[in-house]
Amino acid sequence: MDSAAEGVGALAAGGLDDGSAGGPLGFVGTAARAASPSWLAAHPSLDVVYATLESEGRLQGYRRTGPSALVPLGRAVEVGDAVCHAAVSPDGALLVASCWGDGRVVRIGLDAVGRPVSRVEAAAAVDPHAGSGSGSGWGSGAGAGVGAGAGPASAGADAATAVAVAGAGVGAGAGPAGAGSPWAGAGGVDLAAAARALREAAGAEFAHLVPDHDREDPGAVAAASTVEGEPAEAPVRVSRAHAAAFLPCGRIATTDLGFDLVRIWRVDAAGLRADHEVVLPQGCGPRHMVVHPSGHLYVVTEFSCEVFVLAPDGSGRWGLVGGMPAPVGYLAGDTGAEIALSRDAEFVYTGLRGSNTIAVARVRGQGETLAPVALVESGVDWPRHHLVVRDTMLVAGQRSNDVVSFSLDIRTGVPGRVRHRAAVPAPTRLLPARP
């Protein structure tokens, strides 16, 4: 996507003594020049930030040297094709990087100062739906701080928030949008429309990475060209690792958008050891995750725009226990983006690119049930990421080149009207900076 972004930037959200991010927004400028830093992850105890340089397939650590300044921490580490996400362990000993370009899940060790020092690839995923054809839907339809791509900002106590900007390349999530998925996704999602939208967002340099579902897949045999009486081959599916989350039980969950999997891992001295996996409906495209305080794992799907609820059983094996279908009013061709919780974890917010909306759901029961509440305008074009800071939601508009803020109704959880807006070049990730 063509933009004026130069790397990781800084966004001020309110004043440093406001205690929230509800005040005026202002883009401070570039904190660190970088090529397509589509995602940012913070070290839990050090003033260190990690950026996935998606177009280069590398991960770079940065040390914060001022309110809106970052300097490289060591050399960039080779990770894999189109690395789009990184998550740091609670103890700061390692991070897990996900690559949608080649499906790699990579464990990277961190030293005492947060510098990446080792790299171990995990076992490759195997498609559980191989040979099964198209799937069907599930459920009813089946100050300043540090940011990525745009720069640092601080939210929370100091009310500054960081913004990731795709910079010279495509941002996280723009790539895997239809890669390796069947043309007819879960719930009848129009993957051709989704792929067209994502190629447009990716720009000329990266559009070729998103499969063209408007034409025959050269790797598959179209029905019209098959020998009479012989079944046509299904489109080729490709592994697309997309995100990781550290679970309360000490294990790690990763999503594979191309194979419709949530993979559960154990950490050992050798790296990551595959424990088991949760198979989701074919074509749904699990993208991002958030861990609820109840211990449930919520997974938003890119293609079917659903939210699945996962939980462990008595033996510790994770499985599907509930979920919420795509919201009423979403458009064909919409693609799910980010998922986040309200401050009290009573509400769940998912972003939908295309209709440019935010879906609101209330958490019921012990965390296993999600009930739809509302579908509201995001205030931006292509809401790539959103972040909740106390009673305020910040939304990054990748195509509209801006970040907006909403006040949240603490009773209903529904965002109000746009309160503030700041011009920010192609933001793809918002990350609170350390106070």
C-alpha cells in the first residue's frame, strides 16, 4: 500500500497526566525508520519493542531512548516469509513469531537486555481438511509512547499510544486474506471479494501474494476442464501462521489462517513442542486471539467474521466450547481484523474491514458465551487494529491514514461518536508505551 509511512511512529493520546487516552490525538512523528513494520510487541519488563518487518521477513528489536525515540537493539533476525505477528512471553525469555507467507512458527530466545539471541523453527502444520472440499459455516451461519509502523505512544496510565504503520510494505493481515483458502468460505463468505479488497490494500508490490479468487487457480483443476465423471480438484491450501498467544496454563496457542487451525504448544529446551490442535470449520480463517480472564480463548476469523470460544477440558486439552456468528449487518467480502476486550472484560470488540465496522458482544456465563450487542461504524476506512484504554477505544484506519478515538459506554459497552482524529500514515498496529 502506497503511503507516507516511514516506519514506527509515535502518537500522543491525551495528556501525560490525564490517566486515559480520551484527550486530543496527535501524531508526533517517526520514532524509528523501518521497512513495513506491520506489527509491534512489547517486552513485559524492559523498555524494548519488537517490530515484524513483514516485507523483509525479519524481526527487529528496538530500545526506547526517549518519549518518541527508538534505536535498534542488536541486528534484525531472519524469521520467515511475510512475518506478521510476534508475542512475547510473560517472563520476557522468548517471543513467538508467525509468518503468513510460508506458515512458519518461530521461537526466538531473548537475553537479559531483551536482545534476540536464538531462533528455532517449530514443526510445520498439516492441513486437517486436506481432500475434504469446501467447508460450511459454524453456529447460525456456521504523552507519547511506542508503536509499530508509525511509532511509540503510551496508553493506560500515561495515556499515550503507539501506532504501527505498514510503511513501505504491506501490513499484517493484508497478506493472508485469502491465501490457501477455498473460494467459498465458511458461512458463504465471498472470498473473491475479500481477496480483491486485500490486494487493493496491499498495493502493487505485494498484491501478488494474495490469491486471485476471481480466476481459476492454476494449481487446481477447474470443473469445466475435468474429464467427464471425474471430480475436480479443490484449490490448493497453504499454511498461513498468523498470531500467537500465551495461555494461563503455560502453553502457547498459534493460529493458522490457511489450514483453519489453532495449534497448542509446550515450551521445552529445544524450542516449541506441538501438543495438540483445535480444528475449526474449513475456510473460516482464524486470525487473531485474546485471552479472557476466565481462561477462555477468543479467536476472530478473517473470512467468516466469527468469534470462536476455546477452553481446556479436565485433561488440559483445548477444544471448541462456544462462539458467535458473523454479526447481523456485516457485508459479503468483509474480513475480520482485530479482537480486544473492554477494561472490565465484560465486552468483546472485533473489527470488520470492508463494512468498516466494530462488532460489540457481551460476555455471558463463565466466559464461554458471547451475545451480540451492536454493530457500529469504526470512523475509519479499513479498521486494521483497535485498542481499548480504560473508557476509550482507539481505531487505526489503514486506508484512511488516521487514528480515531471513541468513548465507551461502561454500561452497554457500545462506542459513541468519534471524539478525536489524527492523521497517521497507514497505521496497522496500536501499542501502549511503558509509562
